[in-house]
Amino acid sequence: MRVGIVAQKGNSRAAFLAEQIRETLPEEVTIRLDDATAERVDGEGYPVDEMDACDLVVSIGGDGTFLFAARGAGPTPILGVNLGEVGFLNGVAPDDAVETVEAVVAGYRETDTIPSREVPRLRATGEDDSDWSVHPALNEIVVQGPQRGHGQGLDYEVRVDGRVFTTGHGDGVLVSTPTGSTAYNLSEGGPLVHPDADSLVITEMCAAESMPPLVMDGDAEIVIRAEGAEFGYVSADSTRKRFEMPESVTVRPAEEPTRIAEPSSDFFRALGKLD
């Protein structure tokens, strides 16, 4: 069995837990530490983008670390150890981390399976001659103007399955998964969505005149036509790429979901930690 470990960069507690897990697991288990963590604990490092070669990925940190790990994990189940404040993605407390990973590894070696739940990701693509690309997003895809603020946004038209939903001018347009509804979407006035709901959310960002956020079927195709500025940005979670306007950005579900290993986080308990 191969276990990848991605620990929050610059967090000594995360590095300590990574080292504990590495020392505790049986010798027959191959451990792959991310490059930054390997430097701290004197081990061999691997790029996060190669964590999909593992059978289990352990993320140690906050939700941001989990999103970072998910970029490279692909279909591999991710077990999140929560060192953050809220923990919508990380279901394991630090004090339980070593014991929980041991149990998951033992279960896999006995049954060749890891209990997990699937959560959708979003993929954004441009027109045929576009020269940008972003990785699939677990939380959200954002299309926005050169910068936020009055007079710095973009003009947009949003179509859902070929039908016009809204047009207007604003800072941008955000398309969120249920997982991402508690993140950027929430700060922009979007609704909370239970993680088990098969849905997507469209939220306009600081629009001059806007429709209420729209919750739609999880298989919907959203096309955002952006113009009215020289350039804009497409963001997938925290990674963004520049594009030249006009541009049409198509957002649809990615073929591969993210798999969150059990025990996963308690949605309602995490809600209680929101400010």
C-alpha cells in the first residue's frame, strides 16, 4: 500500500503529525511525503501532483491544505486531519490522527477498499483558440474582471443549458459546488448547500443589478460570456489564469469526483464554527 501525506507548509504541528504517521505505519506501507514536508522531516519528497499514484492521501492542515492535496490526488481517497478553525473538509481531530490513519490502512490491507464519499468537482474550459487552462475545482470556478471594485469588473451573460439566466455588469460570476458553498460563495452572499445535494450554485459578485443566486441541477452546463474589459481571470479554487476578452467560459462537472475518506467532517458541527 502507498500512503501520501500532504502537510500544511510552515506548520510545525502538521510536520510533527506527518512524522508520527510515517513512523507508526507498518514497514510494508510505502510513505510518500510532499516535497515541503519531506524537507522538514528529512525524508524523500514527491510533488503533490503525483499523489494520485497512492492508495490513500492524508491531508494535515486546514481546508486550504485539503484543496491543495485534492489537486494532485485525483480519484485517490483523501483523509483530512483538521488543524484549521472550521474544518468543512477535514473530519479527523489532531489527537486522533495517528490512530485513524492506522485504522484506515489496516482496513485497506484487509479488504482492499477505503470507505469514502464522492463529491463533485468543476472543470472550466474556454473557446477553441483560448490559451489558458485550470485544474478541476473542488470548491468553485470564478470568472472576474481585471480587479475588484467600482469600474473594474466585466460585462457578462450567463447561460444555463443554453438558456439565458442573467446578464449584467459586476466584479464577476462564481459557480460553486455544494462543497464550496460554505467558502467563497458564502462570502459573496450565496446560499448554504448541504454537501449531499446534487446541485450547483451561480452567484453574481457585486453586480450593479443582479438576480438572486441560482441553485440548479448538478449536471448543468453553465456558459459565462465575458467582455467589456481588456482581460479577465478564471479561478479554480485558489489558482487563477488570465484570459483576453471577449471570452466564453464553459463550466461543467468534471469526469472524476474527489473522494473523501471516512470519517469525514460533520457539516452541521462545522456550521456552528462559522463567524
